[in-house]
Amino acid sequence: MPLESNVSGSLRNRLVLTLIGGAALLAFLLFVAVRNYAAQVAQQGQDNILGASVTSILDTAALREGELEVDIPYGAFAMLSTPADDRVFYAIFQDGEFLSGYEDLSPLTGQRESRWQFQSSTIRGETIRQVSASRTLVGLENQTVIEIVLGQTQDALAETLDQISRNAAVLGIGFFALAAALSFWATSSTIGQLNRLTTSVTRRGPQDLSPFRKPVPREMAPLVASLNSLMGRLDQSLSQSEDFIAEAAHRVRTPLATVRSYADATLQRVEKEENREALRSMVRAIDESSRAAGQLLDHAMITFRADHLEREEIDLVALINDLVQRLTPIAEMKDLTLSLDGDPQVLYSGDPILIQNAARNMIDNALKYAPPDSAVRIEVSSVPHIQICVKDRGPGFPPNEIDTLTRRFERGKNASGTIGSGLGLTIVQDVATAHGGTLELANRQGGGACVTLSL
């Protein structure tokens, strides 16, 4: 049963939120930077126009016969006209005394001659941008200082800034949308590497412990190295276990054969019935142990070959027919009939040793459980799928155990009294899995079992 993962958060969501949060911050900073720069440029433009206007007024100032004359040119105010009809305020001071204009428009303190002094202020409830400039006039008998203060409301400038702000907002939103889309793409591309590694692990068979060899990003190299190291240790451990089982089975089967021959010889010489029955029980136990040892050897061999599957083109009909010929004497000893039906030729690319071993276990099971004077039918066909089917007229499979009979050492409740190890169907299942096939167990109508190996 697969263990549930201890999940804490989502790497994808965390990455997306981080990238989108960074994009939102950059979009806001971009909006603020563009708006501030545009405001500075617009304010600089208004200041230059105010400066040029106040300079043109100062240029017309003159002393005539000791009197100050200022002829304000038309162009001085014309250059201040705006689409928003901003209001213009001015004031003229001589030696600090107010002469003309708006008296509540105060000059800036500390200004120096020929230098513009700008500031934002309020007059009559309106915010204005004002400039102050002064000039010293020298006459024949005296000199005087004239100071001009010129102010203008900023309605046009505000409209311009609003338009720039809207454009900057659209630019920021566009930048954010593009950055968010790139964030999703970058996240999917990054997480995709992990998904591909996960898929590669998921698709592996239970016996596939080979290392990962596909290229991965540098950041995932430690993870893949750890997985490969784990796979290597597991493979070594399994190999040692299989070798031990194979060696142990071999060492057990040989002396069992010797013991069985002695038991058979003793059985021929013993006449007392209770002793003969004891010897028969001994021979049956030896047969079960010998069969279990043989199937352990087969299972170890199949496990090894399944890891290194050697496919070759074979004719399944010829392969099974050879097996039927060799098992026919055993069937005849039990008064059974073996028959092979199906297509005349079925070509398949697979491991002939594994497939013949699987078929032998299927037929051997049928021979054990089929009643005397019955037939065991083997069918090899290629339509609709390539499959080998073995049918008998024995007791069949217990319906409530049919899903568990392919487990190791699992035997049905109706198998008591029949020699067996519980590994035969496990071997067939492993061979099917190694070839990408399936094993199906079913009961026949009228009694009997049907075992189908689909390749």
C-alpha cells in the first residue's frame, strides 16, 4: 500500500507568488519612477517659460530722467498661455517697494540679480508656481533695483501629469501582466523537470533498479545522485538475497533427492502398513520441499532475467508444443490428455526461457488439479491479443481468493493435499510483468480453471 506523502506547501505556488510579487513591486517602482521623472520634466518646462517671461519683462525696464519705466511686452504673457487657461499673476517692486500688479504676491527673499528663484505657493486660494528675478538699473544720478515676481497656476501641468500617470499606469500593468505570464512559464518549465523525474520513477517496474542516466539540471543532480545511490544499494541487497535463495535452494534440493531415493528404496522393503504410510508421508514431504526448492530456483532465475530481458523472435506455438511433448508422459501417468490448439504460428519477441517457464508452471498446475480421464487444453492465439491459455476441469479457483493467488507462497484453501509451493502463479505473474503483459485467472463454466497469459 503506497504511503501518503507528508506535504507541506507547494513549491510551484511558492515560486509563482515570489516571482509575481517581485513583478508587482517592480511594476509599482516603474510607475513611480516614470511619473516622477515626467513631473520633473514638465515642471522644468514651466519654469523655463516663467523664467523667459520674467526676463523679457526685466529687459524692458529702464530709468528715464531718474524715473523707472517698465513696458510689459505682449509676448511676456502670451508665452504663458496654456490650453487650460492658467491664470497669471505678477508684481513689480522697486527697491523693495511695491509698484504694480498683485500686492499679495510677495517676492522671494535672498534672491540675487539675474538669477531665477522658483517656488510653489498659494495666492487667493490657488496653487501657483512663481518666479522672482531682479535687475539693477543705473542712471546718471542714481541707481535702483527692480524686482519682478511672476506666478502661474498649474492646471495645464496637472492635466499633463494626469495623462502621464495614466500612461505610466498602463505601462506598469502591461509590464506586470507580461512578468506574471513569464513567471507562470518559468515556474512550469522549472517544475516540469521534477515532473519528468517523477514520471520516470513512476513508470519503472518493480524490478527496475537501474540508475537514472537522462540529463537533468545542475540543481537536481544531488537529488538524482541520491536516488541512484539508493537504487544501487537496493539492487545490491536484492541481488545478494536472490543469490542466497538460489544457493540455499540448490543445496537443499540435492540432499533431498538423495533422501527421497533412500525413502523409495526403504518403502519397497517395508511390509508393515503403518510404516509404509509413514514413509509415504515422508516421500510426500520430500516432494513438496524439493518442488519448493526448485521453484525458488526458478523464481530467482526469472527475477534475474527479468532485470536483463533478452528478447528474440520466437514462434510461441513451436515453443509450447515442445513443452507439451515433454510433459505428455507425466500427463499420461495421471490419465490426462494434453492438447494444443489455436493458431498454427504465433510470432512474438520475448525471452523464450521465461515464457516457457511460465507456461510450464501453468500446465503443471493444471496437471495437478485436473481429475483423471480429463483433458488439459492449451491454446496459443494472436487474436485479439497474443496469449497462452491453459484450461482444465479441476476444482477451479476459490472466487474469494482469486485476487490473491499470485502472491508469493499463497495457495487456495482447496489446494490442501496437493503438492505445491505457492510460487507457480507468482512466477507466471512476474514473467507477464517483465514482458509488459497480464495474467488473468478465471473459472470455467461447468467447472475448472482458466489461466490466461497475455503478452
